[in-house]
Amino acid sequence: MHRGLKSLLLAAPLGVIALAGCSAPSAPQVTFYSHGEAIEVAPARFCDATGENCAPPAEDPVGKLRVPEKSPLQISVPGDVSATPWQVSYIYRGVDGQEIEGRTGVIRPDERHSYTLRVPPDGTRLEHVEVQQYSGLLVLGEDGGVDFPIAATWVIDPT
């Protein structure tokens, strides 16, 4: 088990105890930036460290941001997200109309607070982007491997 994930699993009960006497914390927001414009997006899904006890989604959980052809998309996550494993999942539409799905590798806890997604320069358009925060729960996959469910997601559909 990765040291960061193990720390998350051990710290989760302490966080619950510390929050018991306080009001519920607000869900963290992720910032998406491209071509001189930025938006902050509330989570489309936001659950506790076990991937359960989910808050209702934001009223409009999908952000809209203009990402011109050949322009990068910069993503900035708050400390609450970067302190856990996370990744960026995305969908492009190729010049031939074919949908192309991709994702980054897992970004380890406290490794980075931002990521720049670069669109191929051949006319490919970015259509969908999700920042995905892993839960602290391990699940045995169908193939016998271990899966890490997603506890929170922040979504934009570039225009």
C-alpha cells in the first residue's frame, strides 16, 4: 500500500472526530484556466474518504470554459485534493470525428497541485475533462487486482 494512501486511511477517523463538533466543511473547488479565463468548479460528486456518505451534487455540476484549439488547459487543485491520490480524465474529438479517451497517471499525494493538459496540435478538440480524487477504500477488482474507487470529481465541458 502506498504510504500516502495508508496515511489517508489512518487519518480519516481522526478527521471525522475533529469535525464532529464543527459545521460541515464546504466541498473544495477546482480551478480550470485557459486562454486568459478561469472558472472555479464545485464537485459533481463529493464523498468521504471511504467513497461513501456522498453530498448532493452542485446544482450545475458541469463547468463551461472556452478552450480554443491548440490551447492548453491548466488545472489547479486545492490542498484537500492534492493531499490524496488524484488524476485527470479527458475526452478529445479527433479531426476524423473519432472520440479519444485518456487519463493521466495517478498523481501521488502532495506531488503537485496543478496539471497542464495539452491538446494535440492537429485540430483535435477537447470535449470533456474530469479531475478525479481517489477514495481511501480498496476494492478487489474482477481481474483479481485492486481498484481504487473515485470519491470526488470536478467536471468541465470545454466550449
